[in-house]
Amino acid sequence: MKSVTTLAAALALAATSAAQAAPKAAPKDAKLWAAAEAARAGQLQLLQQVVDIDSGTGDVEGGRKVAAVLIPRLKALGMTIESVPAEAEGLPENVVATLAGSGKGRILMIGHIDTVFGPGTVAKRPFRMDAEKAYGPGVSDEKGGVVQAITALQLLHDAGFKDFKQVTLLIETSEERGSPGTQKLIARLVKEADVELNLEPGDPPDAVTVWRKGSTTFHIDVKGRAAHAGVAPQDGRNAALELIHQLQGADALPKSGTGLTANLTVINAGTRNNIIPEDAHAQINVRVRERKQVDEVQALLEKNAATTAVPDTKVAISREPAFPPLPSNPATDALAVRAQAIYAGLGMTLGTGGNGGASESALAADAGVPALDGLGPTGGGFHSDAEYLDLKTLTPRLYLLAKLIQDLGRNPPPPMAKP
């Protein structure tokens, strides 16, 4: 048992450390807070408008309809609008809205309006609210964040704030597939930015995102031989059975947790109930904390592919990269401290954390631009019918984003240190 003196010293040290770790509260901007509160009804009205438009990734007309709602509001703020064709087929245009100011900081905000939901989803479960939450396809991931960014820009416009060199809002249309239609555009925009703020939803109960896993999808393709399933099954080489063998070889990879995860997400085999399957295909979605883990998974899958259980079948492994990891780093942590100070000025606590959902912030950090993620309203149930937005975070998060733009416009962060 520790002595009383030792215990007292330990408690004092702990208290000192906690005080040092706690961010100094930024003074509350009462006028901006009142404006954020007053904007709530209009913010929710705009959110309902865009949620009630189906815009799953690849829905060109849906994406264009959402953009048609948002672009006039951006133009009314004096922003220059650039409609940029997607870098892959079957995707709607991306929107780049830019506003010039008279200060120092160049701020890039990124949000996406594509969702994971197919046509007809809105008809089944349109936007709705109860006392605590808003619901609907893409309400948090990520239409809530995009609407918040536009509302924050409206607040700053109304306040006459111009103390930034440039604010750019990228509204992109293919993030849910790893931004295949936007990666070159993002690379161009981050070169013109001092900081990137990402509009992905915050994590419950109220946290910003300071690390993210990278995302890669591996494809396993098996080639067998078709045959009549009743007359001459022995002449066939069952690709589906071999695919099962390959998946069993990958089953030891972790399915959940804060480190590497690998999960089967798509599987296809066979064409008719009386034909031995000639082809089989599966996708394994891999999330990693470190880049090298992707190569390690590929090495395992290729090793497994070299040994087949069904004779005369062939297995091919390929991969489809999306986003690299956003690693824990001092530049992002410093931005989080700024955000925490703003929240502290409201008498609120802003947490920090990370998750397996990849995003464009990793591309910004990869280019040496400090990035802070998870700045949209807090939500949960993503990629499911249970998706929601936590309404109690709507106004504080709006205030936070507007104050961050002011802070970073006046005092942009230095470039990230090279590893």
C-alpha cells in the first residue's frame, strides 16, 4: 500500500497533467452562437431537401439534383462555382465552390453527397425527425456535414468575415467507392490549401476523428470448368467450391477491432441450378492502420491461391485501393486541440478518436496538409436503415466549424513535418 505522502504526490501529479492536457477555452462568440441557433430551422429544412433525393454512388441524375439544390446557395454567398467532370464513368460532376478573402489561411473543406443506398430508398424511408434524432438515407453520411458547411459559410458571410485568403468547398460524388471520380481533383485542391477540414460525421457521444484506417478491396476470381450437374458432374471443376476453400484460407484475418480487419462483402458463383459453376468471385474489404498491412494481406491471399483444393481450377488475386490510412500525427492533434478549445468556450467537451471508415482526409495528410476529420454533426448507424443524426450536436457543431474557419483563416497551421 502506498504511503499517504506518496499517494498525495501522485494525485497532485495527475491533476497537473490533466490541467496541462485540457485545452484552454476560447472565448464564446455570443453573436455567432446566436446566429447558429437562429440558423437551425433553415439548416434542417435544407437537410430534408437533400436527404429526400436518392443519390447513391453512380446515380448521376440524383447527384445532379442534389447539386442543383446546393449550387444556388453557394452562388448567393459570392462563391465561384466550378463543375468538374468525374474521373470515372457513370458518376455525376463534382462541385468546387471557392471564396476569396483578405487574410492568410487557405482552407479546404471536403464533403460528399453520394450515399450507399439505391434508387427508391427515399420512397421507403424519407427524412424524418423525433425529439432527439433525424433519420434518412445519408442524413449523417454525409449530407448533414455538407449542409453544415454551407450553413457555416452563410453565417460567416452574414457576419462579413473575410479574414482568410481562400475557402474552398469540394462537394464530391464518389467517396463511398473510394473517390474514383475525384482523387486527381483532390490532389490538385490540397496543393492550394493550408488545411483540410472533413465533413464526415462525428462519433458519439461527441468526438472528432484524428485517425482513420485505410481501405482496400481484394478481388478473388476463380476459373473452373462448366459441366451438366446431373449427367456429367465429374467433367466439371467447381469454381464455387474452390472459392470457399480460398475464403477459408483467409478466415484467420481479424474481422473487427482497431487494427487490421478483413471482411467478406461480395460473393458470386453459378448461373443455373443444373450447371457446375465455371466462375466464382468474392470481394474482401480490408481496413488497415499501416500501409504495409495491405501488402501483407495480399501476400497471404496469393500464397493461398497457389494451392487449390479443386483440381484444374485457377485463382487470381487483384486489389482495388481506395484511401490510405490517416495516421495519428501531431498536425492533426494540434487541430483537434484548437477545436477542443472552441468547444470548451461553450462549456462543452469535445472528444477525439478514430475508426475504420476511410475518407479523403488521408489524401490531404498524405500530401503534407494538416487535416481534421469528423467535423459534421454526430451520428451513427451508418450504411444501414438505422442511420441517424444526433440533433443535440447540430448547433454546437455548426458553431465549431464556423469558428474553426475563422481561427484557421487568421492563423493557418504550418505544413506537416515529413516522416
